[in-house]
Amino acid sequence: MSRALIILLSSLLFIGCGDRKNNSEKQKKADEVSINFDTETGIPEFSAITEDPTELVYNFVTNDSAHLKMDYNLNMEFMGQKMPITMQMESKYFVTNVTDKLGHLTLQFTRIAMQMNGPQVINYDSDTDSDPMGSMLGRSLSPLLNNPVSAVISPKGKIIETSINSLLQGFDTVEASQIREQISSAADQFIQNTFIPFPKNAVAPGSTYSAGTETSSAANLEFTKDIHYKVKSISKNKRYIVIEPSGILELNAEKEGIKTVPGSNIIHGWVLFDMQRSFIIQSDLHMEMTVMTKQMGQDMKIKLSIDIKMKMK
């Protein structure tokens, strides 16, 4: 596998906005509002809703915590060969303090796993440290585990600041200085996908708002996102909300010989929030993208189809 493809796959770890509950967990009750996960559309529905305009805010609570699990199913087609890839990431969030409604949080990645079938087999799981690639992948990912990233998040979901100093302690001094910018950007992206921005004004079901156009970089790849959010429904007690993100994601990495084919990408899905606890309960995102890369001087097309599911445990 070329360096360009490895960089592309590594970056996709940090792009995404959960795992649907099984039939034994069809409903979750709180404050006289139940959530039905077993719907025809697959999008959660509330037993009681409001049509009133509602201000969307994160109400952070000191000492609150959450264990988030993210599952990636990526199907990559390259030179006529299909390479299914699955990735799992688990992380712990902890609210250390709340000052002036700003949430001071720490994030720790507790597990990273990747499996791929195709020309090159990957079977890495940080829980078992199984890595047939001579532990190359393990050496790259293990310093990211159990070292906290700190962040300050506004009530509207804006990242005020992040610190990755503890995370970089797992790398030697030279390597840490080389990857600081990439790791910082990737951490910002991962946190932002967990705490998506809310609009300034109150919104009612059916309303759509824009998060604006953002450009970020990770692992020598530049991403441009133009995402809109539609408010699908709000529970009657105004604790829960379902939001549907949609938009485009453009990728550009001329130095690595990777670029997206214009108009080839699709992003859609849903996110279920608990605004009282300020965490995602579940989300389900689908992305499609076609990129071009150079291999041995020739342009090669790579088709990507990605399903990203997240749930709070």
C-alpha cells in the first residue's frame, strides 16, 4: 500500500459525525419522554415532541463523563479491487470543570482497532496488540492511547482551546515536534465532530442552519467542509434533539498526489443529542467520496463508501 493511501486511511479516523440499538433496547425513558430506536426510517423518534422554537445549548455538568464508541465501515475500491476496512475507536470524556458555562473537558482514546482484507491484510487491535505488520501500525497508534487531550467548549459547541501536550508525551521529542500540528488538527476535528456547533438563535423542527465552511488539515491532507444541519425533531421536555447533517467534504493533498473528484461526495445522516448531559447518545453518518491518486505516474481512481456510527455507553 502506498504512503498516500496510508495517510488517507489514517486521516479518515478523525472525520465523522452510532450504532443503532438492538431490539432489546428499543426505548430509553427519561423525564416522561421515551426514545424509539426501532423505526421504519432508522431515525429515532420521541414519544412527545414540541414544535416551539428552542435554544440549543450544551449544559455541561462538572464530573459528568461518557464512554463513546465509534465504528467505521469503509469500502474502498482501487484498481478494480475492493478492500473492506473496519475501524473501531473508543474514548472517554470527562467534564473536569464548568466556568461561565464553558465546559472544560478531557478526552482519552482507550481503544483503536483496524481490520482490512485485500492486497495487504491489517489486523490491529490495541486491546490485544495483535499487529502482523511488524507492529508498524501499533508503534504509530499506541502513543495516542490513554493520554488525555484537554479542551474548552462553549455552550454553542465552539472549540475555545485544546491542548495535546499530554498526548505528545508518548512520542520522542523530535517526533513530537514533527507531528504536533497534524495531531492538534486531528484532535480538534475529532472533538468538533463530537460537539457539533449549535445556532445562535432558537430553532424549531424543520429549521436548517449552516455551520459555515471550514478548512482543516490532518496528515498532510486538507479538508474543506460545508455542512448544514436540519432540526428533525425536539422532545417535549426539550432535553433531546435529532439533527440531520448534510453537505460536502472536499479533500486536497497535491503533495501526496490525492484529490477529490468534484461533485462526487455525499454526506448525510442523523445525530441524537442529550442536551442536558451535553453528549451524543447515538449518531449514524454515511459518506461517499471519489478521489484521484497517482501511482507509478498514472492517475488512479479510488471510490470510498463510509458508514460511521457512534453511541454513548
